[in-house]
Amino acid sequence: MNLRSLALAALSGILLAVTFPTVNLAFLAWVALVPLFVALRGKTVKQGFWLGEITGIFFFAGTIYWVTNSVHFYGGIPSLPASLITLSLCAALALYVALFGAVMAYLKEKNPSALFLISAPVVWVTLELARAHTFFSGFPWALLGYSQYRVLPVIQIADITSVYGVSFVIVMSNAAIADFLLNKKRYPGIIAAAVTIALVLGYGYMRLGTAEGGGGITISVIQGNIEQDKKWDRSYQSDVIGIYKRLTKEALKQRPDLVIWPETATPFYFNGVGENDSVMSADLIDFVKQNGVPLLTGSPTYEVKPNRQIIGRNSAFLLSAQGNVEAVYHKMHLVPFGEYVPLKSILFFVGKMVQAIGDFRPGTDYTVMTVPYGEPGRQKEAKLCTVICYEIIFPDLVRKFVDQGAQIVTTITNDAWFGKTAAPYQHFSMAVFRAVENRVPVARAANTGVSGFIDSRGRILQTSEIFTEAYLTHQLIPGTERTFYTRYGDLFAYACVIASLILLATARRRPSKSKPR
């Protein structure tokens, strides 16, 4: 490989990275892979692999650099080793892009006349789906389609294809442009890509023009901005609750039907058996009863099993206006190395960044909660779910809640771990797709931000600044439509997997028709 090819691969990685928050140059996604495709021309499978790896390293280094902040400040690891850990993570994630480069080189070697127009997007989507389900229980962060979270006409197809369909169209555009540049007589690819984009936009504008129903539930989200290193200090517990109570009282002036506090907002075990837990739980219940407004809050919980085995969980409680526990949800998709240590028998030397009693255990139930809203005597009921922190990035997990009847998705999180980086904004941007995929509004309460509201078309209605105290109130219209994606899940993505396998099987039977250089 020459220096030009290496530079082109690196350029693709940089262009991909700047399409995401906080740079947000979304338009560059439509050409970001063109340099990589040019670099792959005439390359062997091995060369394609390493060119893809270079693209991936630059891409992930530009999007998940914030891991260093979490590992250093909250994992207690010095800056240099923390940076090396992040670089290693980027290199591991880049393997998915490396496989993409290898497969593209292989297909081109077997059949140089074949257009990348279809093969490139189906293989890319296949590898994005693989990343969402592998790599320590899945890490679908910075999927290419997420770069378009502000381009509403483009992302409306997500109610059929999820975010993977947006990734597909973007890669198709890149493939068509690259093919045209390398083979200027190939107009059909450009035309086909243009027609596909036109159809996507036509569908998008049609969906955006559809009016939502009238009347809705008024929700307040509370952002306490609690410092992570003080949150679990026993001497600071009363101050933490005091901040949430004060902000809640301000929000209650806007007469919400529901108040939402963030993940683990209570610096104690709600309904725990310890004396301090019992006193503070009773105080919180009294506060809710006095206000007469339901509260959804995050809290750690635990169970004591036989032989004094303690099982911790990351949970959410819905308290009724009368202070009763109406519903409890236990987080199902836990954060590796944050809430549990994967492959513990092998990685026995690795600790967790989150202080807890033992490893957290996942829940098993897709809990749907019911909240009354509206004027007395004419009250309606809204069905809602809450997903905790990391869970909002998993399309299939969220859609199962909606398939179970949820009309509003709430998400509670503590993004203090990320610091003042792009991560809180990236995290919020993925919630836009969960709204569009299932045609339900989203309410997000984050300890340090970004908190806010998103409607069922993906419009960002209101947001907070990060690392400030805030309370936001907005009326959300419960979703009543069960989309294709809600009903059938990742059918489109799995169709891409099948198409990729067929392409590889077909190519294997062909003798090589090009001479790699």
C-alpha cells in the first residue's frame, strides 16, 4: 500500500467522525466513505482489511474519545493508561470497518464489473447489526445513520427500517459517487442512488406532514446536576434530595401530570431495609403525597438471597400521586465494566467503575406503566415505559416496550461519567431515532444533561444545557400507531445479512477477475 491509500483511508475516518455531535456536519456523511472506496481500488483482501482498520480507528477516535474521561476520572486510571485503553477500544471497534474493507476488496476482486451500489450498503448494515449484538453485549454507538438525527425528512424511513435504513442509503450514496469517479461511464449508479434518495425524502416529507392527535400528558423532567464524586457521600444525601425537591417544586407551578427524576437520583436504596434507607424512602413518599403528582425516579435496589448473597439492580420506580409504588422496572441491558464485568472468570483482574454492592443483575420484564392525566372527571391514561441510560441506544430493546403497549418512552440517565464532551449530545441524538422508529414521543431526564423532549416525528422540542440545574416541562401526545418496525423489528437489517451471505457465496464460486496491486 502506498501513502496515498493510507491518507485516503484516514480521511474517510475523519470525515465520518465530524458528522456526529458536537461538530454535526451531517452532509459530509454522504461522501465520507468515498476516499476509502477510492483507496480500495485494486487492493487485496488483506490490504482492504488494513485500510478499513485505519478508517475505523480515526472514526472511533473522533467519536468515542470521551471514554478516556470516564476511565480516568471515575475508574481511577492515570491519563496515559486511560488514553491507551481508549485507543485499544477504538482499534477493536475498527475491526468492523476493517471487515467491511476486506469484504469490499474481495467482492471487487471476484467481480470488478459489479457495482458497489448494493453490495456496499448491505455489508455495512450487516456489520452495524453485528456490532449492535456483539462486542461485550453490543455497542451500537455512532451508527452511521445517527449522523442525520437533525435531517428529519431523511430519518422518517426509520419507522420501517430503524436507523439501519438510513445507514444503507448513506452508504449507497457514497458507493455511487465513488463508482462514478472511478468509472465515469457508470451513470446508472448515480441515477439509482438519486432515485432512492428522492423516494426516501418523499416518504419523509409525507410523514412529517401527517398531523399528530390533540391533547396530551404534561411531563416535567428534573436535572439535578449532582456531582458524581459527592452523590454517594452519606453527608451529602440530604443536599441531593433537597436539590431535587426544590427543582420539583418549581416545576409543579406548571402543573405537570408526571415528574421524572434521573437514573439513580435517590442517593439511597429506595424501599431498602436499612434504617437510613427506610427514613429517606418514607420522606420521599411523603413529598410525593404532599404534591399530589406522580413521580418516576431512578434508584439502586438490592435483594438478599440465601447464603447472604446480595443482588444489586439499577431500577426505576413509579410512585402514584398517593405515594404508592405503582410499578418497578429493573434495567435489562447493563453497561459492561460499569454495572458488571463481562467474562469475569477470564477478566478477574478487571474492576468496575461504578460503586455498588456486587455486580448488578439484569431485569427480565418489559414493564409498561400507567399514568393518569387531564382534568379531574375527564382523565385519560397514558401508557409509558422507562429505559435506563445505555438502553436507549438499542433499537430492538426499546421497540419491544412499545410493542407491549407503551405510548411514551421515557429515559433516565446519568451522563456525568462523560464529562463535558460530545458524549451527552451523542447519547441524546440516538433517542431521536427511538421516537421515529416507534412513532412515540420521548422524555429524557439526565442528571447533568442533556434533558429534553422529542416528538414522534423526531422533532427536538426542548433541551437543557449540560452541567446545569434545570427543569423542563412539555406536553407530549401519546403515540397510538404501531409502526412496521415496532411490529417486525430489524427485518430490514436481517435482510441485509442474508443479502451479504448470498453475495459472498456467489463471489466464492467465481474465479478472480482482477489483479490486485
